[in-house]
Amino acid sequence: MTDTPMRTKPADWATDQEVRWCPGCGDYSILTAMRMLMPELEVDRENTVFISGIGCAARFPYYMNTYGMHGIHGRAPAIATGLAMARPDLDIWVVGGDGDMMSIGGNHLIHALRRNVNINILLFNNMIYGLTKGQFSPTSEVGKVTKSSPMGSLDAPFNPVSVALGAEASFVARTHDMDREHMMEMFRRAHAHKGTSIVEVFQNCNVFNDGAWEGLTKKQNRNANLISLEHGKPIRFGADDELGVIIDNGVAKVVPIADVGEAAVLVHDEGKTDPSTAFMLSRLASGPFEPTPVGVFRAVDRIEYATSSTSQLAMAHNEKGSGDLQSLLRSRGTWQV
Amino acid sequence: MTDTAPRELPLQELAEVIIRFAGDSGDGMQLTGDQFTSISAALGNDLATLPEFPAEIRAPQGTLAGVSAFQVRISDFAITTPGDAPTVLVAMNPAALKAQLHNVVQGGAIILNSDAFTERNLEKAGYESNPLEDGSLDGYRSYPVAMSQITRDAVAVHGVKPRDAERSKNFFALGLISWMYTRPVEPTIEFISTKFSGRDQVIKANEAAFQAGYNFGETAELFESHYEIKPAPLPSGEYTNVTGNTALAWGCVAAGQLARLPIFLGSYPITPASDILHDLSALKHFGVRTFQAEDEIAAAASAVGAAFGGALAFTTTSGPGVALKGETLGLAVSLELPMVVIDIQRGGPSTGLPTKPEQADLMMAMYGRHSESPMPIVAPRSPADCFDAAIEACRIALRYRTPVMLLSDGYLATSSEPWLLPDIDSLPDIGVDFQRGFNGTNEDGEGIFLPYLRDPETLARPWAIPGTPDLMHRVGGIEKEDETGNISYDPENHQKMVGLRAAKIDAIEVPDTEVAGDTDASFCILGWGSTWGAIDATVARLQEAGHKVAHVHLRNLNPMPKDVGEVLAGFEKIICPEMNDGQLVNLIRAKFLLDVKAVNKMNGVPFTTGEIEAAALAAIEAP
């Protein structure tokens, strides 16, 4: 940061629209984090676009004073891909919930990730369908009792970070709605990354799934259950940093450091080309009641999609010159009558 | 080469010939037909083609399912159809003969590869006895030629293995037909060396086979004469031969230049639309960005995103893809952003007949989205017309900020015709301006941007693209307030917005109805899309027979020309041939209460002139 005053203030990024999430919704703190971050990024509102699908989270664009599109359910990554290809100059954010991104839009999400198009995807995961009033979602735990699963849901949940890593994502991070500083840091990192970045945000739906993440995010639980990943540092946590993560036979495990010795603790390397270790870390917890990593799981350089597309255009231009319509119409041979 | 002196055969002049090349799908019949078409085009004949191929890439060899055919009609007069029935059939095997013989006119010529009429092949084609011997070909002039053997002999000197040699037999057939219709040899020799460049042995083999076919015609005492078809009196100028899909791709590129906008195509491969994706993917030097999406929905959604960013956006597909895109097109209607959806219609429902044409997506184009979601529809009438139709669709999309449906079909997509190249400078300017500044003021008198404040003339909303200072705004699928574009669930606002979206589309300016044929006739044939050629030829035939007939062909199907109801009401009888179960008929009846008679055909094969003529005569004679 320099001493020069910032070009914008957080308030400049707010629209005049009344925010209509339920009082107490975790989305408010995410919105605040985003509005506070924006001036720091030194970007212009007119060059920033928020695109969303459908769901509570998807109202986000209406509350950001940028260009924005509230699209259709699940399709935001596809809409954003078209925009990013047509306009590689823009800063594009995609916002959606777990239903939007992991269920109806799962296909678009994984394909955006493998292509590595330059968009920042924020996945607000509250493990429930909010806007349709409380059905189980693709991240809900097995046995979840909801209106559409009165005897408990049968579906095994997705782990969004595991899915993203499996889909070749070049930037994968996780944060939660109770820690604004951490959210801002993850969004800042996502923005700086060239290519598709995805940030899973543990978000509380206080109406249909209240407290779902409490085991991890409540202040008194954080020491025991939130593992903060920091690049180049041993992965350790606990009230006295007494616990550490090791890789044992291809599986990440939590152990008392006293039992294994400092040297055995895994040193986090987010830049590792091979995603296996990041994937192991994503499998550490089987639910929001066990030690769970947050932070950047993976950040690797990979060629960005629209950049490649633009260089193909430039190559074609170099080889063939700029397209001439008259000669195109003659390209299959002509004759005179 | 043979040292026998060429025989002096009589050269007979013909007005036209309709040749159908038929063989296994791996026999190269499309290539053969295409090349014969190109040579004939260069000679100045008018022509029309009708390729017909199975959906399978390589169906089981020798079976009826695997027959691939290419019909070409060449003439010394102007034509609009590939002809009802071939006068010459080139059949490379028994299956091709069996599948195609019923199409051939009585007395027509059948040129056969007699080597392929083995017991095993006859069995595969379902023949119980050999049609070459059992009298099946009585009533035709049949010419059995040992194409496989002569080809093998001809290419042997180039060291080609007998198995590979067989692959050149389509060039033998092409050589023979080239001799028969006095086509020059050089263009095909040139074509072979370009097409197979880098594969010297293949070039030598194909050349040898082609020459052998040509020489066979000249020396074998099999044919009574050969034929000449003089150039057709077409308007003078420079011509090229285009298929509908290529003309569409070029039309998209032209539209981008005429609008001074970069082109974006989001597409998912689907028969018979993929060629547009292929063609545009090869035109990156025109600034064309193509995106092969993960599915049909993403293809349409990416186009919406690109349109929001200021590109001239397209998505290309066929019926099943349009069904998948439906929700996204609803979004585009609601966002009021310009984009063009190209639907190359094929037989359905579901996978249906992927390689066969149909015109049965009209109702889907019109009404196939949830709620009230009007979209303009443009339908080209011939392969070359696809170029202009693409520009027209873009004009409407850009001027009125709306998604537009362009309805072509599998027939237009793959068939071709000579196209008098347009004067580029005469093409319309379809450019529009992006919004650059405020268009309203708030209570304090400060400038504001109202994304849904409409142009009073076109009812189009401003197109303000990201990157434009001060005009930051949000659009979305939720109902929005008139002018401000803010979310609004207000009942009266919704009523108003539904009305505005409909009024905008209804008021699109389109050219008035054109009446072809006899404008003072009491009988009219109404059509749209690819039936144009067959209807046009029918009208000519009926006129020759002394009937008065008018022809109205709708290119703008939504909105229709403002005067179309009035024009149609002026006829006593109207028939409407469509490759569907009466979709335009239903629209016309519903809109104008006119009793249009449906003439329907849904067998995957375009209407013949004879079929429409029969329907027309029945209607004319009916009390």
C-alpha cells in the first residue's frame, strides 16, 4: 500500500438498492468484506463486473455499484466465460451459492475451472437451499432432515474444494463469513490470480440451517477446529499450536506434534504443481465438526484461457493478414458469367 | 492408356441432367459430387445440389443404412431445385442401387460398379437375386462397368496395394461421368493434387483412376453418345458455389464488419449445424472468437455474456440444442441484449433424424420459451440467401436489442447453388452506437443512467457496455422497473413490461410482402424457408400449363410483414407446403383467420416440384 489516497471509498461500491437478505444472514458480512476490499484493489467500478446465477447469494450484483448481471440458475460461470473472452480487459467476479454452483451449475463450474478463464468465483456454501425455503443442497450432510427429505437426505455431499482441485483449478481457497480480515485476504489473492480462482466461503443461513458451521467458525471453536493454511509454514493449530498435520501413507492426518516431532509436520506449499497434497488437505475433515483447513489450498500458474484465445487471433492475423470480406467470398473459387 | 483411336461418338445437347452419385458412406460420394458440381459451375451451368448421408460416420459396409448419396442437377437454364428425380444414377454397390433405384426416372441411366455385385454384397443389400440379371433394371438404360477391377489395374503401376487401390474407384466414376458430360479434365487433376497434397501415392492413384474412367467412356463401346450442357443465361458477374452453412458463416462475418463489432460464437457441436462452427473457427483473422462450450446451455449463456460486453454474439445449433437453450434465450429476451441464434432444423422430436431436414421448429422459435417471451424470426430461402438472412438477423438484433432466431434447415445447410457475389459496398450499414453518457436526471438534477429507458422509435433500450465510465448498472432476469431497470415485483409494472417487450418486437420494421408469380392470381402458394426453390419451380410449371399462380414466401416470420394479412386475404385459395405438420398454417389461421390449406411432408426429404404441383392442381380444381 502506498500513502496516496485511494481512488474510491467502500461506500462508492454500494448501490442505492436496499439489501434484502434476511436479517442476520452471513451474506451481509461477505458483502461488507467485498465493499471494503474494492478500494484497496485500485480498480475502477466501470471495469468491474459481478455476475451471478440464482439463489440468495446471486442477488449480490444488485448491491455492488459496478456493471452486473443477475443471470439464470447455475449459468453464471458460462455467462462470465463469454464476457471474459469478449472483454479480457475486465475484472469479473462470479457469485453463487452451493445449489447454484455445485448442483444445477456444476457442469459450468468444472469447465470454467479446467479452462482457467480469468474470473473470480465466490461460492457461498451454507449447505442448504435458502431461496426455495430449506431443501437439502449438494453440500448438505447425509441424513439431513428437510422439507424434501423428511426421513433424511440420501445424497452424499460434495466437498467444493475437492471438486475444484479435481477439476484442475489453478487457484482454490476457503474462508468463512465470521472473519472479515481473512475473507478480504482470500478475495484479494483470488483477484490477483490470473486464471479462474475459486473461493469457498462458509456462510451461515440463519433461517434454514442456522449454526451449520458453528463447530468451526464460532470464536471458541476456531482454535480447535480451524486450521489456517499459510504458504511455506508448517501446518499447525490448536490453542498452543500443539497440533499438526502430517501426511501418512497418502492421507492427511491431525496429530499432536509432541508425538511425531516438529520435522514431521507438513509444510504447506500452495504452489505445488501436483494437486495431490492439496487434495489430501481438502479431505482432512469429514464435516464441520472436525479440524478443517481454511486459506489458499492451491495457487499455481497456468496459461489463462482468454489470453490464449487472443494470441490465436493474433497468430491468425499475422499469418493471413486482417480478414478481407471480398477475398473470403472468393475463397472457394469463383467463375465469371 | 490405350492405343485404340477414340471413337467418334455423337455429341448430344441436353438442357439439363440430374445425376445422383450413390455408394457406401466411406466411398467418397460427397467428394465426387462436390467436385462434379465445381467443374460444372465453372462451365457456367446453373446448378443445385442435394447431399444425403446417414447419421453414422461409417455404417456397416454394403448395407442400406450405410448408403451415402449426392444429387446434382446442372442445366442451361435457371433452376431453383436439385430436381425431383435423377436421370442418371451412379451406383457403387448393390445397396446403393437398392436404396436409390426407385428415385430414378423411367428410362434413366444406371451406371453400376458390376464388381461390387457379389453374392455377399447382394445379400447384405437384401437382394434375393442379382438385379443385373433378373430384369429389375428393365425400363432403365443400365451400364455395368467393372469399376473396381479397372481401377485396380490402372493404379497398379504406381505400386498401390490392391486394397488401397479400391479407394480410388470414386475417381474412376467421376472420370467416366466427366467424359459423359464433356467436362474438362484439368480442374479435377488440379483438385486432386491440392486436396491430397503431400500424399504423392494417393495423388497418383486418384489421377490414374480418374483418367481411366475418362478413357473408359471414350473407348469402351458401351455408351451411345455423350452429352453437352451449355452454360445457363445467368445474370453476368462473378459467381461462387456455396452451401447454406458456409453462407451463414460468411454472413456472420459480414455482419460483424457491417456493424464494426467483434464476433463471438458460443457453440456446442451438433449435426447439421457444426459446419458453421468449423467455418467460423477458421476465420480468426477476422477477429472472430469461437468458443466450443461444455453444453448447449453454456454456448447460449456465453453468447449472452459476450453480448453484454459489446460483441456481436451468436450461438449455432439444431432443434435439440434450441430446446436446451430455451431458458437462456428467455434471459436474453429479458435483458434485451442483441444476439442471434441459428437453428439448423432437423427431423425430431428428440434425436430424430439428425442428417435430414425438417421445418418443425417454427412453433418452438415462436413460442418455445416460458412465459411471454417474443423473439424475432428470420428464415433464409436458399443456400445463398443464408448470407443475407444472417445480416438481416443481425440488423434486427442490433437495432432492437433483442435475441433473434434464424431458422435454416438441414437441406439448406448442406446443399449448394451458384451465388452471384454481392457488391460489398452495397451491403447495409447495421452499426449501432453504444450508450456513452447519462440519459436521465434525478430529483437533484444530476445525470443518471436509465438502462431501460427506451428509444421512442424502436423501443430499444440503451446498450451500455462495461468499461463505460458512469454507466455502471445491473441487469437481470428478475422483472425490472421500466426505465431504471431496478428489481420490481410491482404488478402494474410487470403488465407494462410484458406489453413493452411485445410491442417492441411487433413494431420491428421488416420489408413488405413480396408477391411472386401472377400478382393478380386468385390462387397462392404460401411458403417459408427452404421450400422456396420447389415452390418457385412449381409456379413456373403451373404457369406454363396456363394457370395463374402467386407465390408469397415469408422470410420474416416474426414479426411478419405488416401487410401480409391483407395481401393473403386477397387470394381465394391458399396452400402452404411445409416440412412440418402445419405450423405456419396455424400461425396464419390464428393471426388472420384465413383458411390456408396445409400441405405437409415429414419424411426427411425436401419437397419435390411434382409433389407441390399435385397439391396445387388439386387445390385449383377443388370446388
